[in-house]
Amino acid sequence: MLFECAHRERSERMSPTADPIAHFGAMIDRCYDYAEAAKAAGRPIVGIMCEFTPREIILAANAVPVCLCGGSAATIPAAEQVLPTNLCPLIKSTFGYHLTGNNPFLNWADLIVAETTCDGKKKMFELLGESKPMHVLELPHKANAPEALAYWTDEVRKLKTALETRFGLQITDADLRRAIRLMNRERGLRRRLAQLMRHDPPPLTGRQLLEFKSIISGMEPDLDQYESALRLLTARTAHTATTVDNRARVLLTGVPLVHGAERVLELIENSGAVVVAMENCTGLKPILDDVDELDPDPLAAIARKYYHLPCSVLTPNSGRLCTLRELAAAYRPHCVIELIWQACLTYDVESHHVRKLAEEELHLPYLKITTDYSPSDSARITARIEALLETARPD
């Protein structure tokens, strides 16, 4: 079980480490310790399940933003006692954690922010809201509508008010600016780490890069370790600049690879490729832009940054195609692989446009993989990846 380590009695707490990879490898334990201490000190825990939720506002309320997206197949059978079996595995896994009580972060949550990014999530949130306090953050789905940004800004202001009311505090502009600077620093460090993958050869595998993340944002020890990793990996790129790399460079797009659900990424790289860029919500998409620190209205600046996330729920979602063009130019992939979770209809339909972009405009081989959290189809997926790589490997 993904979070079972958090339930164990430990004789000693996780100690600081000078090794960034080891630091983030113990991410769940570290987040558990951090959230446990915050809870004991009276700080609220706020659960989120989408990159559209502005962490800056939660941090400005002196609360702890925790990503609750489930990445374990083990909790899905419990969820299927209530939810349809032909539903996105991320939704089922998350709800399964709720039913089994095996996610301490979800158990601790004083509030859950429910983002209306898909119909499956919205209906699951209704069930979750029967026993957990919840605030619904509604997205405007018409990306180009003149009134959409104003509507979204009002939703962000409502979230601020909801946090103030629930936790009995006032969020000032100064609080927001401090949180903006903190999150901009975190995004900037993660962005610089991702940009190291532009090198040939890259200093990491895509799987290793994905480890440099946390389900809790804004933890100072993590930021220090990001800076340490940048120093180490920048030096590594200088030493390997003349190394010949015969691995195919892959641009991965599609659904998020939440903690515990990295199987397809591992299959790609075990087949002899390297994923140099991940466009998805657990990759580059949420960290490409920062919040304007100089805007006289910090809340409006926060709203603008998150409004521009190119999610497949938007119609039309031309921003995603623009992002893919930019990533292809910067990271020089040999092929594009798109990952779709079973029953994720918005990404599944949108794959038509992504395939057309890859094959007709970027002139890159393209592969769509539709799967769930079960490893039962791993052999079939591996065979398809290997067939793609035969056409995509560099000369």
C-alpha cells in the first residue's frame, strides 16, 4: 500500500541528507513528518487534486497544500464497490483510499478543494463530500470566452474567502505575495531541472527526473535539495558532453503520472528510450509560467497564471498544442508517446489533434497508449513501444 509506511511506528525520524536523489526518494515519509508536525502545531491540511488549485492561496492561509491523487491499484477494488468499474483509475484509486482509510493525508484533511476538471471527478467529489468538508472550485471550460477570466478570478476570490471563513483568519496581500515568491521559486527550480534534459545525453532519465517532486508544496528543505541537485547535475552534463547517446528521445504527453503510477514511463525507458520532456500535469505543464510578483492585485495575478493551464477539459484547448510545439523545438524528441488513462474521455478525444500535430506538423512517430493501473497489459505495451522505437531511434 502506497502510504502504509506512514502508519508504521518509526524509532527515528528521517534525517537530512546531502543526496538530493535520496532526499526525494523518501518523499512520502518526509511529507508525512511535515504534515504531522504542521497538524500538531495547528496548521490546517488542505487536500487538492488538480493543478488548477492555486497553492499560493492555501499557503497564504498558513495551511498545508497536499496532493491527494491516488496512484495505487491496491485501493481500486474497494472503490469499485461504489464507483463504476469503467472509470478513470486515478479517480477510483483516490476514492478507494477514502473508503479504506489508508491515506493519512486524506484522513487529516481539514478541507478538500474539489476542482471541476472532469465529470468523473465531480461525481466522486459528491460522494467524498458526504463525510469530508469540501469547497468546489469551478473552472470555466470555454477557454476563449471574453468573460472566462473574470469568472475564474471570481472563483479564486471565493476560494480565498472560503479559507478565511473556515479557518478564522484574514489573508492579506502581503501573505499572498510571500506565497507567490515561494511558489515561483519552487517552479523556477523545477523548471531548471527539467531544462537539463535538453542536453544530449541528458544527465537523468525521465523516471529519475520525476522523482524530484513532492505531494506537499513549499517545503524549504525540498527547495534546498532542488538547488543542490542543479549544482550536481549541471556539473554532470559538462563531464558527459561528448558522450554518444543512442537512446531515442521521447516527448511524453497526456494524463498525469501521479506517485505510484509511473509504470508506463518505466516501460518506455526499460525499452531503451529516454523521456526528455513530460508535458503532462506531473511534468512541465504547471511550471512553465510563474505568477507576476509585481502585479498590484496579487489575487488577480494568481488567477491569470492558473487560468492559462492547457487542460483537456477546455474547449478549444489550443494551448496544449502550442506547448507541445515549443517542447518539441526545445527538447528535440525523436517521437511522441501519449498516455491515456482508461475512461479519460477528454484526453482520449483530444489525442486526434495530438497525433495530427506529431505526424503531420512535427513529422515525428506517434504512439497512443490507453491503460489503467493494472500491470496486466505491460507485455503488450512494451511490444508496441519497441515497435515505435525501431522507427524512432537516432542514426
